[in-house]
Amino acid sequence: SAQRAEGVLRRLYELQKSGKIPGIRPTTSIYNAVINALSRAPGNRVRFAKKAEAYLEEMHKRYAKGEMEVQPDVRTWAAVLRSWSMSGAQDAAANAQRVLLQLEKMHEKGQTPVRPNYVCYTTVMGAFANSRQPGALEKMEAILFKMEDHYTKTQEADMRPNTVSYVTAIDAFARKNERNAADRAQATVDRMMKLYSMQLGHVRPTRIVFNSVIHCWSKSKSPDAAQRAEEIFKWMEAQYQAGDYLVRPDEVSLCAVLNAWAQHGSTLGAERAQQIFDHMQSLTLEQRGFHISIMMPNIVIKAIARSKDVDAVSRAEAILIKLE
């Protein structure tokens, strides 16, 4: 627990002061363990985030006085950023960004050899993704742009946005569900694919990324949302059939595209959902790549119910009978 970790740190300083065990002293790793424990501890997370940042400041002061073993490293900063990001405070994102900017400025001035890496930036992206403050998505997206641009120019691996960075952005668009959320999610993936095609080492979009975009389209109220979701699903299916296992659709992919058509709330939506489901059922397990679950026909039944067709009840019953 965080309390026990703090106790160990205090005890180490007591032992060092007493001289009972020669050579024993706290280290950066010990401080990092304490800050990590605080970042994950249940309870008053805002208080824990403040304590985590206070330990960071303590490390700086002790290092400045000659305690070379407690110099903060990138893991220290990342843990403090995570503490603020997960604090649940209204100003969590602002505080995470403040700490990140502090690290950037200290590195620029030569006050620390540590510079923020993709973990630090992605953590702050997550804080803005969960923020309800105006402009949070724009600030989150700006951080992703910054990482993309920096890596494209330098190919420095510690600044390359990873899959978590992209999924964080896409999921944020889906959860906020603003008017152009799906378009922004799609633009993110399109940009990701373009960057990967440059062969500079940018991360490749895989199934989890495409699933996130399909989910975003399934929540969109755009007239062509279901069609856009289906297009991505079909592309994934074709790629898998061609031997690309990294984008093989799975249960999540199919449920998301079925939900997109169910949200359509029309005869077309119900018909298309059933056609897609019937098609996937007709494939062998090897061709499909995943097992059919009870969730999938349930979504088709939902689509039929929302269509308000005169034969909706009989069509839903027919699906239930097949399940029996």
C-alpha cells in the first residue's frame, strides 16, 4: 500500500541518519515505488496526487544538496503525471499539463537530463480525454500532433506515439460523442495509416484501433455512419482473408458494426444488420476468425425492433427459434 511504501522510505532515512547500517540510503527507485503506490491507491486521489508531486519536489531538493542517488528520472515524472491524470479532480488535466510543461522547461534550460517521452505525453492525453473542461479534446489532439511531428522529424523512439496514444484519442472522441466525433476519429486513423506508410517506423494501426473507430461510427448520428462502419469492417475482413492477421476482425468488430446498423432505426438498418450477421454465420470458423456469440443475434433483434416493420415480431421470433 501507499502508506507502507511511505513508511519504508521514512525508515530508510532514519537508518541512514542513525548510521546503524552503513551505506544504506534511499534511491530513485524507492521514491518511484512510493509515488507509483500513491498513483494507484484508493481513497482521496487528489490528496495522493499532491503528495506524489511533493515527493518529486523533495527529490529535486535532495539531489540539489548532493544526494545523487535520488535524482528524479522519467519514471518519476510519469508516475506523478499518472497520479494527477487518475485523481478525478476537475482540474486534473490542467495539473497534469502543468507538471508536463515544468519538465519540458527544466529540460530545455538544462536543469535536468530527463525529457518527457511518449508515456508522459500519452498520460496527459488521457487526462484531457477524461476532462469535462471546454477545449479538452483539442488539447488532447494537440499533444498527439506534437508527438507525431517530433517523431517524423527526428525518428527518436521515445517520442513515437504508440497504439495506446491513438486508442486514447479515438476512444475520447467516441465517449464525448460530439457532432464531428466520428469524423475526427476517422481522420486520426487515416493519418496514422499515412504516417505508417512513410516507413519511418510509425506504429501500425491494428485491430484494436479499427475496432475503436467502428465503435465511434456506431455512436455517430451521421446519416452515413453505419455505412462507414461497415466499410471498415469489410476492409478488415478482406485484409484478413489476404493473410493480414493484425487486422483480423473479432467479436468486438462485428458487434460494433451490427450496433451501427441497429442505431440506424430503419428497415434498411435491420435488413443490413441481419444480412451481415447471416454472412458471418455462413463462414467457417477459420474463414471468420472468431466464434459467434449470443450478443450478435441480440443486436440484430434490437435492430429489427427499432425498424418498426409490420413483420418485426415474426422476424425476431425466427432468430430466437434458430438460437434454440
